[in-house]
Amino acid sequence: MGWKGREKIMADNILDRFKEVKEEKVVDASKKVRVGIIGTGWIAEAHVESYLKQPDVEIVAAADLVEGKAEAFFDKFGMKVKCYRSHAEMLDDESLKLDAVSVCTYNRTHAECAIYALKKGVNVLLEKPMCVTLDEAVAIRKAEKESGKVISIGFQPRMDENMKMIKKIVESGKLGKVYYIQTGGGRRRGIPTPYGTSFIEDKTAGIGAVGDIGSYSLDMVLNAVGYPKPLTVSGYKSNFFGTRPDYYPEHPEYAKKFEVDDFAAAFVRLEGGIVLDFRIAWAMNLDTSGDTIIMGTEGSLRIPSTECWNGSVGGEMTLYQDVCGQQTETKIPIIKGDGSLFDKKIRSFLDAVKNGTGAPVPTSQIIYNQAIIDGIVKSAEAGHEIEITIPEC
Ligand SMILES: NC(=O)c1ccc[n+]([C@@H]2O[C@H](COP(=O)([O-])OP(=O)(O)OC[C@H]3O[C@@H](n4cnc5c(N)ncnc54)[C@H](O)[C@@H]3O)[C@@H](O)[C@H]2O)c1
């Protein structure tokens, strides 16, 4: 090949780098995965929409505690599926031959639904946060091990190419030894009450911002640095906004129902000599509670926060390094992925179920995420730093 040909290939290679990342997969549709939906509220819609795009899924059943809710939910989709009044009623019906369930219930019932399904030999896609307490997370891990089934936690930002890039940068060694991480995020006004109070009452949510959006920011950085074990935590939480009737001009009565945190902060020591400085807000008198920063001995990475924190990257990241005595800043362009992250979360779960491969977002990692959340709550209530002890599971 002449020089011109080689030049052309080089130019094509360079142009290729600017293309959107496209993933094409061939799915074997001959074996259908029989799916049940537990909890037919807000997020169940996203699950069903994504399942309907998959050629190898049959949604055969659904359950909700509220009478008629599951039926009305599927009426909107123009679908007829068998409906039940609880997860147990549905999972007890062996005629359904369920392969998998999506647990789309509020946080307080995550553990009982996931454990019940695993004990019935059914694979589980469990919405985030994993659950409310560390004890529940341990019980889920035990049930998983006994069942040998797949359970994956619903963190769709994991599927984002930009999130993968953060991990790649850390793993490339460009940061050297990571010793300090600042993470979290916040919303000026963003307590999630568009569909009622299930995010703010203790009996349904159990935890507030710390679990809802805090779990995302913890996952972003912990996944990047290989999920080191948390050792100690000094945590703080407050509820200055959610408890104000004027926060909800149309529903001042919500203020009395607000029983969780709307802000949390913590200083966490991780195995391997890393410290993690964390803060998260559903509401605050500030635009952002700060960017995510990963500091290392050879370089540092700044990941801009977003206005309405939901686990995504807010803009170009910057890599700070010292090159031959010169302080440099490298911009890492945003990568436009192909397709929805939610569809990818559903697909990766189905692939794990069908191929018997490991969970895309495994509980072996997310138990540490939950341990930090649990530690923040306990330390905040105790008013001092505490040790995090994770029982063998
Ligand atoms: N991944 C995401 O992007 C995302 C977005 C929103 C919410 N979520 C998570 O999804 C979960 C649900 O949130 P939501 O907004 O859909 O809540 P929701 O309150 O709208 O719906 C939950 C439903 O679960 C039902 N339910 C509770 N326990 C049940 C049980 N044992 N059996 C059958 N039904 C039961 C309730 O009756 C309710 O209808 C939360 O944990 C939340 O953190 C994830």
C-alpha cells in the first residue's frame, strides 16, 4: 500500500474516534425470559418500556400492594398480565415459571422482595439503593449465595461511557496512587415528590437523599477505584427543607410526612489509605455542592457536577498532571453513547440471566455502598465517628 493509502487509513482511524460509541448485539430470541414486575409505580414504567424492546422477554405477571394498581398500570400499556396483591403471592404461583423479577418497590421492601425471589430460585434486578440497612444487604447476599441466582443492582449510570472512562483513567495509572476523593452532588430544590410521598416517609423510603442520589455518587467513585472496603465513617444528616410546609406550595401537608434526610455529609476512610469526602442534597441554598474530584500522586481528575444530580457526568472532565515540570490540564470530551442507559441496564441483566454470567452490578460491590450509607445514618445519630463492620456473608 502506498503512502496515500496509509494516510487515508490513519485519517479514517482518527475520524472513527469522533463517532458515537455504538454497540450492536445479536440476541437469541428463541428462549424467552419470563419476567414479573414487583411494584408498579413510577420506575416500573421504565423497566417495562425497556423489557418491551427486548426480543427475548415475556412479561407474564406483576404485583402491587395497592388493590387494582398493577392491573391499571398494564392497562395503560394495553397489556394483559396476571396481577397479584404482593410479591409473595406472585412468587408463590409456580405456574408462572418466572425466570426473573424486577423489584421496583420503595426502598423499605427491597430486601424482603429480593430475598423472597432468590429463595424461590428467581433471578432479581433490584432497583437502587440496594436496600435501607447494612443488615438487610447482608441478608440479601446470603440469600444470593444460597440460591446461586443472579441479582444485579439497578445503577444504570454504570452503563454510561463517561463513567467507564473515569474507571479507565484510574486503572490506566495516570492518577498514580489515589489518596483523596470528593464526591456527591446536589439539587437546589429537588425532593422527589411528583407521585406522592413514598420517597420521604420512613415506612416506605427509610432513607432520603443519602440513599436515593447519594448511592449513585458513591457508586461512581467506588467503582472507579475498585470498590475498596469502607473502614470508618463520620456522618451528618439533616432535614431543614423537607420539613417546611412552604417547600411544597401545593402540598404543605407533605412537611409533616417528611421523616428522612434531605442533606447528608460524611468523611469516610477506605481500605488502601483513601479518604472519601461526601455530601449530597435533595435541597439546599446553593447551586451545587461541588464537583467530584479524584486526587492521586501523579494526577487528579475533576468531574463536573450536574444541576439536578442523578448520577451523570455534568460536562467535560479535566485531568491535571505535571508533564516534565509543566502543569498541564487535559480536557476529556464527553462521549455520546448509543441508546438509553436504562435499556442497557435491562439488557445486561438479561444477558447475565441467560448466560449464567456474573451480575453486571454485583452485590459484592454494592454491599460496601450500602455499608457507607448505613454508617452515615448510624454515625449521624450517634454524633461521632464509627467503625464499619461488615459481617461475613
Ligand atoms: N434507577 C432509577 O433511575 C430510579 C428512578 C426512580 C426510582 N428508582 C428506585 O425505584 C424504587 C421505586 O421507586 P418508585 O418511584 O417507582 O416508587 P413508587 O412508590 O412510585 O412505587 C413503588 C410501588 O411498589 C409497591 N410495593 C411496595 N412493596 C411491595 C410489595 N412487597 N409487593 C408488591 N408491591 C409493592 C407500592 O405499592 C408502590 O406502588 C425506589 O427504590 C427508587 O429509589 C430508581
